[in-house]
Amino acid sequence: MGKGKIVNTQILALIRYLQSPLGRTVPQLVEDMGVSRATIYRYLVTIQEMGLPLTSENRGREVYYFFDMNNPLVGKNIFESLPFLKDDFVFDKDEKLLIELLFSNTDATFPILSNRINDLHEKMQTLLSFAGHVSDSEKIIPIKIDRRGVSIVHSFVDLPKKKEGDKMDIITALCDASFSHKVCTVTYRSKADTVKTYDIMPLIVFSFQGGIYTIAETKSYDYWCKLAIERIEDLEVKNERFTRKTKLDVEYTLTDPFGIIQCDQFEIKVQVDKNNAQYLMDREWPKDRVNFSEPDENGNVIFSCITSGEFEVLRWLRYLGSGAKLISPPELVEKLKESIRDLSNTYGLN
């Protein structure tokens, strides 16, 4: 192999390492690639000159290099900037589908071969997605923050501006596992202070109201759960790929205006008086979850919403007081009445 091809391959490898969610330091890159510090610095300059979104960040005494995920180049074909690649390097749709077909129809009996196939598939998915060619079987949810503070976490650069302490490795591992569809063994401490260890299939990592969470399916049972990262005591990513077991729409779940709750969804209908109606209609609501009727002769409107946040709905209705009347579902109406009776007893209003 000629020297030019070796250099080209090394730069491509460096680009791959720089896609690590935590970024890489120069000493780490030296160890990763087996070249000198001077060579790494020269390659970093070359990558910057290519116009790729390389940035750095001081963390303690170390400088970490990574790609700026907010740069508009990310998610597009950044490899077009590489002069060393042939024009036919970019995968078209047919080639992408063929790659998926090859992997989906490959069954390796021997573990050593199976592991290599899984590793190769993970590398191909990373390459395809970073170059702007995402598998049709994968739906990448764009980073977004809504009015409740829900933000998708793809890597450490998407985390809220606060220290995550020793949970950073867990967050990074979950982000990688959700992207590559890897099973994880998690040791989790519940609110009841019970510690259990079991296998999960992480679907997404997100921040919500200052906390970091993951939505995952359980490997043993056909249901999903929401886990708080701060309660995860240990996490191991297994060399085992998973296939979705539930029909949960993760993106839709994250749009629930009354919280991200692990239970069945239901529709509420609330009659809201004129004074509160305008306030509610001026707020930003998920269009596919919330609907307002036309005002009646008194200015009242019917507010309809699909949610799973029963507790938050009841608290919200108590806050609105006489300005809102819950119409349905009937079982929730009864729970609201019971909570009002309890509140009346507490304050001796009966």
C-alpha cells in the first residue's frame, strides 16, 4: 500500500474516532492510532482545513476534540470535503438497501463470526448516518427542546449545562447503545430503594426538567420503562443487538404535555371558561395531541388532550379550580371528586 493511501486511511480513522460522544484527547488518539503526537496534531489541522466541524473543549487539564453537533454540516455528507475519496464512495439508496439486506439475512452460528458481523454492522451504521445516509429502518429524531424542557440527548454535547459527575460514562454508553441497538445490563435503584439488575433495550436518551432519562424496552417482558440516569448504579453494554418488541412511538411519547408516564394513554375532555380559554389557547401544545372546540355563546371551550399523565392532569385541574370542569373520562372525574373531598376535609370545609 502506498504512503498516500496509508495517510488517507489514517485521516478517515481519525474522523471516526472524533465521532466518539465524549470526544478524544491527543494522548487517547495517539494510543488509538499508534502514531506520534506530532502526526495527530498535523491530521487535526488537516481536518480543520477540510472545513469539517472540528472543535475542542478544555475539561480539567485535558483538551478534548470532537465534531460540533450543532454545526449545519453534521448530518450531511461531510465526507464530500475529503479530496482522497472517490466520487463513488457515497452510498446511493439502492446500495444502502442492499447493505441492510445483507446484514438482515446474515446468520452466523459461530460466536467469533457473529461478533465480527455485529461490529461491522455497527461501523456501517455509523458511517452511513454520519455521511447523511441513514438506514430506512432507523428514524433519527432531531434535537429539539419544547416548552416543558424535553431535549433529545444524542451525545454529551446535548446535555444540560450542569455537571453529570460519574454518570457521564453511563450516559455515553446509553447513547451509543440506543444508536447501535445493543442490549444493556442495568443495575437500577428504584424510588422504593430496591436494587435490581436486568437487561434493557435503550431506545432514546433525553433530558426533562433538569434530569436525564432513558426510555427502554425490557428484554424479558413486552413493556417499556422510563429510567432516571441518576438511579442507574451500573451499566454494561452487551455484544448483542436487539429488535424492538413493542409498538411504542417514542417521539410521540415525549410530546405528552402532562409528563412522560409509563402507563396507558387516555383522552381527557375539559370544559374551560372564557377567562382560562384564551390563556390555554395561547400556549404551545402538540397539535396531534391537543384540540380546542369553537367557543360557545358564553365563551367556554372544550379542551381535548391525549395523555398518560393522570397525576399531573388532576393537579392541573385543581389549579384551574372553578374555571375548568372535567367531563371525561368518567373514572378520572371520580378521582378528581375524591381528591376535592379529601382537600375539603383537610381544611374542614365540610
